Amino acid sequence: MKKTILLSLSLLVSFNVSANIEALLFEVTANKPNLTIKPNVNFFYPIAGIQITSLGFSLQNPGQQNCTPSSSGFCLFAVSPSQPKTFTISGDGQLTYRLCTNGEAPLNCQNYAADFSGGPTPPTPPTPPTPPTPSTRAYITNNGAEVQVCTISSTNGTFSSCQDSGQTFSDSFGIALNSDGSRAYVGNENSNTVSVCTINPANGTFSNCQDSGQGAIFDFPIGIALSSNDSRAYITNDSGGIVSVCTINSTDGTFSSCQSSGQTFNDPEGIALNSDGSRAYVSVIGSQEVSVCTINPANGTFSSCQDSGQGAIFGNTIGIALNFNDSRAYITSGGAAVQVCTISSTDGTFSSCQDSGQTFSNSTDIALNSDRSRAYVGSYNSNTVSVCTINPANGTFSSCQDSGQGAIFGNTIGIALN
């Protein structure tokens, strides 16, 4: 009798152990940083779920891995044996996670684990680019003693509250601002100097304007461009036929070690640099062209200057501006037109130049706002600045209008935005 009872208990224990062995719902291959998941049966699960349960681990960019995050911490996805799902996981050590065949329903879930110690880790997701700070002020030179500073409307880009900068100049022509908008550089055509001024952050006016420090080295300075890190200034000299390259003092913004770029031009006017400072674009009014030059990173001088490739299409080339990714150039003609050209990523030359589609009254300088959605074009004869919407598809202009301050500017020449 006792033997029979013991046998019965043994069978019962054996049965209970077998009943607790749970068949796996999914077959998982773990190869850090990846988990590849597929059902253990030939079935398509339209809403399976995964939840990371160990601290220090997470799904990389869950919304971009074709799974939908839920409020409970699961990420929902579709999976079948013929279409397994691979997830990239960040973290190091013992990974634990939960898989469900039907979303996050508890009765359809199992716990899983994998050793994610050492080995490769997923790359850190790239930081999204910081949106550019909207342009809020415009500075306009008038070929006279004044520079005007205006507030830019965030709604339509027009100007308001224009006022004199508070400092006087000797036939102000070109103007450029440093990257943080704390300094302005103004070319004085008559005195052959460049003034460096401190900008008041509260209202944009100027103070402490001084000669940049190189005396009469300039000869009718017209266009001014600064390198992206504010370490160098490039100044076109209309009468001298050269572009000067100067080192900028980080303490007070003055110039030193000015030298010729090493190339000559036939009345250079405007100048623009591409975003990485490897190329300079010089508008040459005497030959009605734009020259594209390679910049020597060691000393800022130019080499391999060549015609950008469109001949005399530009007319009396004056102002030039580039869009944010160096794919387009905008060139004013001194007349009614502004040309829009495609820039070659190989050698920086132009192609497919076309009229912007709008007309102006003796267009002089041109500036683009921070996100390159608007262009500002100075018109010498009408003493105005036009603000135009840029078509992102082809770079042409539409909806051009007077910026809103009438003839306050005088003979509008240079424009800079911050």
C-alpha cells in the first residue's frame, strides 16, 4: 500500500514539473546591439509588442524602427517567420525584456533575457541640427555718413523702427557682422578704411567705432566678408583690383597682418564665402563675372581663381549671396535683374543661371535671412530695400515688396542681417 502511494506522488510531481515548462512564443537571436525576433510558430502577428525591462537599456529611435511606442512602455510591431523583426538596443550588461504576441496583453507575454556585455554598441544618434536663430535686425549702408538699423518683422520680413546707428562714416559701402552679432564692420569708401563697431544688443545701435587698424592699406574698400569663426576678414578693393585678407583680433575685432589674397580682379565689388570657408566668390564689375577661388586654409590667400562659368550674363556684377548649403548663388546686376545660379559641388562653378523672376531699380547688394526663406535686395535709385520670398524648389523670387521704410535709406548700398 505504501509503495502505491509513493508511486502516485512521484507521477504527480513529474506531471506538475512538465506542465510548468513554458514553450517559447518567439525565437530570438541576440547579437549586440541587435535583437532579431520571429515567431516560433508559422503565424503572422500584426500587433506584437516589446518592452525593455532592465535599467540602462533602451530601444534606439523606436519610432524609426517601424514600431509604435505605447503609453505603457511597449513598442508595437508586426512580425512573422518570413518577416522577422530586428531591433537595435543601447546599453551594456544583462538585458531583460518582455515580448507579447498580442500587443501588451499580459496573458500573451513572456520574459526574455540576453547577455549584452561588451561587444559593439550602437552609434549615438546624430544630434538634430539646431534651427537657425531668426533674423531680427537689418543694417543698411547708404554711401554716405549713416548706417540704418531696422527691426525685421517675423511675420512677413518687412522693416520697422528704423533708426540711425548712432555713428558716422565716410561714404559707407559694404557691411558685415560677426557670427554672434556683437560687432559690425563698415567699409569707408572715401577714407579707404574699415570701421569696426560694437553693437548694442538692446537696440542694435553702434558704439566705440574705430579704424580696424591697417591705415590706408585698402583702396576703395567695397565688399566685406568674414570667415565663419570670425578669425579672418576679406575686403574687396575696387580701385586696387585686389582682395585683402586680414587676421581679426578676437579681443577688440581690429585687423592685423593684412595682405593681398594673391590674385587680381578687374574692379572687385561683392564677396561671399562658402559655409566651410574653402571657397571665395568675388563679383567683378569690370569683367561682368563672378570669380570662384580656392582659399588656402593656412593663411587665407586665394588660388585657382576662375570665371564661375556664365560669362557676361550678370551685367554690372555687384552683390553676391549663397544659400545655406552652398547649392545656389544670388547675384545682383546693378540693373533690374537678380540672377539665381546652381553651384557645382565639385568645383564651385555655376550652371543653370536664370532670372529671379522679379525686377528691381538698380539692384546693389543682396542678403538672405537665416533660414534662406527670404532675400533682401537693395535698390540704389529708389532708395529702398525689397523683401522677397524664395521658392525652395528653384530659388526664384516671388511676392517682392518694399520693406516698408520708404526713402529713409538714401542711396541704398550694403545690407547685413542678424
